[in-house]
Amino acid sequence: MREPSLPAWALLLAGASVGLLPSPDLAASLFKLASIAVAAILFQVIRRLNPRGLERLSVGLLTAGVAAAIAGNVLLDRNSAKLNGLNTPVYALFEHVPRFSELAMSQNGLAAFLILVIPFAIGLRKWPLAIFLGLELLLTDSRAAILSLALALALLGWRWSRGWSWAGPAAALASAALIAAGALGMPSTGERLAIWQSSLYMLADRPLTGIGMGMFQRAYPEYILPAYHNTHPHAHNLFLQTWLDAGLLGVMGMLAIAVLAVACIAQARDRLAVGAAVCTAAVLLHAQVDSYFAGDPRTYWLMFVPLGVLAARVGPIAIPRPAWAAVGVPLLLLPLTQATWLAERRLGLETGDPRYLQAALHDGPHTERAHFELAQVLFASGYPTEAIPEWRQAHAAPYLVRQGLFDLALAVDPDDPEASEGSLWTPVRPRLPEDQRGRGFELSGQDSRAEQEYLRLADLDSIGFYRLGQLYLRTGRLDEAVSELRRAVRGIPNQEDFRLALARAYSAAGQEDEAQREYGTVLTLDPGSTEARRALT
């Protein structure tokens, strides 16, 4: 029996240091390594605080939660897919409050912070704050965060509450029912599975060191499944993200920290410890489907604050030696990365011989990516007829259009609606009726009628300025294109497609300095943007 906190942190930091080796951007990787080191130090400092210090820390967290909730109402992305009938009227009340930052606040990020704060409000019996923050959490429409907190509260009701033991499970069941019924929007389960599949491909290529600290967003475009087009900042799973960042040693350290967290939760007794326990459970549950903190080096340390408070309240924890077996699970998975089908896939990609990729499909999983890789090799080898069926199985047309390969997209399926749009295709899909009508007129060659629809759309949404700018750019009205796209960017500053379009308009108008500045901003928002990187290099 021994307390594993220091060995766990040592493993995590050792893995993070090894994760510097494959990194193509050492400065960004060092920043994330520093954030992990800060998390380790902060954990050790918090667990040594006296009760008065812990109370002050908890009150500080609640204050930060209220400030973040109010700021989120002002700074939210006004073009977010998470806008719905519940949150739109509330957010409309804050539309006239001046924005004090260019970048919009992520609703998922706010939700991750709120589930970290709300249990402290419950533990300290700050019921008005708990209700206010709970309502703000509902407004974020983050299904994973809401369900994670509900399940953690179910743990509270089952483990510690006597007369109200039914309340926690009831909250969990109600949340699950709301999510299953689609009351909070449709789940994004399919894309989560696709992200995890891509992450496993990354791990198969670099199982020992990972892909490099903080490099997920840069590597993901090379592994993204053809049917999807969003570039994600993290792996949406804490352990996958840690393995990709810090390699085998790092994920073993994170598993050891999780073992410590579970042991501490079981020992919680007083109200502050119970609040920290619920918070730790909610953060761990949420991190299995949305590793927001682990994927953002600026906020990485936040997820260890409740664990530090919990460790301080329950005192030294002795972990049975058999529990350490969980830390070795990645060692069992490591041989799978040397499977025959993976070796065949690598040979096919390296040699350009489709026979290896055909063998990999025969021996391994029939994933979209496997079909797509085979199609690419067949096409490059001069077999377009054989490549097209493989592309169709990979749902590749949207991917090819997104990369500007319009001829190949039409070769995949001339009747594909996205492929047939050709050079008029944009990643920003029509959502409002005016947008849909305008796109229909533009695609049928009725530019003047499309312009009228986009002018009406601009009164409702910044997407209207974007559509007008794209239309003017295509028809050679460059000054007007720049003007409209500037307005679109002012409306939603962190929409990378808006900024990409503005950069193209600047370049077409001969304003190269401005174009380079916009391409640089695009890379800040999306380090995986190949167009921006090509333009700058």
C-alpha cells in the first residue's frame, strides 16, 4: 500500500517530456508541457491548504463561475450550431452589451467550467448560485456536460445522502431521457466515434511517443475520416488525448491519477469534500467524451483543482497494489499497434502499391479511411475506374471538394449535391431560409436574385455578409467583397471560414499585407489549415 500521487505525476511529466521529441512545433509543445507542470504544482499546493484556505478557494471558484457565465452570454458565438429555442431568447437579452473581446466564447468550454463549479455551490449550500449556474449550464446545450454532472450527482445521492438518495439517480435518468429525446439537440455520437477512430490511427503510427505535445489539431486533418470536415482541437477523450500528447508513459500516469481520484471519492465525508468529490467525478466523466481541459493548454490545470481540494480533505490515501494493474492496461494494447493489417497499410502508403492496402482491408477493419486510402493509391496508380467505388464507400466526395479537388469529387459521383456545386461549395452550410434560397439562386446562375436574398439574410445573421462577400469576389467586385467580408469577420471574429474568405479577397485585391495577416489569424484558430500554411510559406 502506498500513496501514488507523486509517481503518477512523475509518469505524466516524463511522458510529456518524451512527447516533445516528435513535435514539429517545439514552442507550442513546451507551452503545453509547462501547463502540465503547473497542474502538478497546483495540485500539490492545494492539497496542503488548511480548511480556511480551501473555503476561500471554493468561494473564488464560485465567483469565477458567475463571471464566466455572464461573460459567456455576451461573448458567445452568434453563429453556433448550439443555438436553440431555449438559449436564443436568453442570449438575445445580451446582444446590445458591448463585446469586450474579439474571440467568441465556446459553449462547450463554458459548460466544462460550470460542471467544475456547480458541485462546490451545492457542497457549500449556496443554493441560489447553484440554481443560477445550473440554468446557465442548460443554456450551453452541452449534452455531455449536463449528463456527466447528473451522473455525478447520482453518485452523491447514492453514496452520501440518506433521505434524498432517490434525487441523484432521478436527476441522471431525467437528463438521459431529455438527451435521448432530442430535447437538447441531436447527439453528435457519430462524429465522436469518427474522432476516436482517427485518434487510434494516430496512435498506431506513434504508440510510444504520441504525435507530439499539443499537436492534435495539426495532425488531425491528415487522419480525418472522409465523411467529416470539422477540424477538432482535441481527441474528445482524456486518455486518448493524453496518450497522443505524452505517449505511453503519459497515459499510464493519467490512469494512475484516475485511480487516486476514485480512491479519494470513496473516502469523502464532509460537505466540502463531497462537493469536490462530485466535481471530480463530473470532470472525469465529462472527459471521457469531451477532453476540453486536456486539449487546451491554457486551461489544462483547471481539471486538477477539485482533485486537490478532495485530496486535502480526505488526507493520505492508501491504494491497494492490485489497483495499480489498471495503470498497465496500455501495455496490453501496445502489441495491437503491430497487427498485420497496420503493417500492410503502412507499406501501401509508403510504396503506392494498392495490393498492400487491399490486403489491409481484407485483414483489418473496413473503415472509411481504409477505403479512402485505397482509392487514392488506385487513382494515383492509373486505375480511376477501380478507385471510384472505393471513394463511394468512403463517402469521399465532401472531403475532395473541401480540399479543392472538384474534378475528383465529380469523378466519385457526378450526382452528389456537394460535388456538383464545384467551386461554389463552401464549408458553411445554409441554415436559414434566406440562405437556402440565396444559395439556390446562385447555383442556378441568378446572381441578382441571390444578392437580394443575401441582403435580407445580412439583417438576420453575419452569414449574409459572408455570402455577399463570396458572391462579389466571384463576380469581380473586389472592393465590395472586402467590405462585406470585413463585416462578417466583425460579427463572428473566430469563424475561420470567414477569415479565409477575407484573406482570399485581400489577395485578389492586391492587398497582400492584409491577406498575410488574415492567414496568420486563421492559423491561430486552426493550426491544421493547409491553405493558410501554404499561403504563408
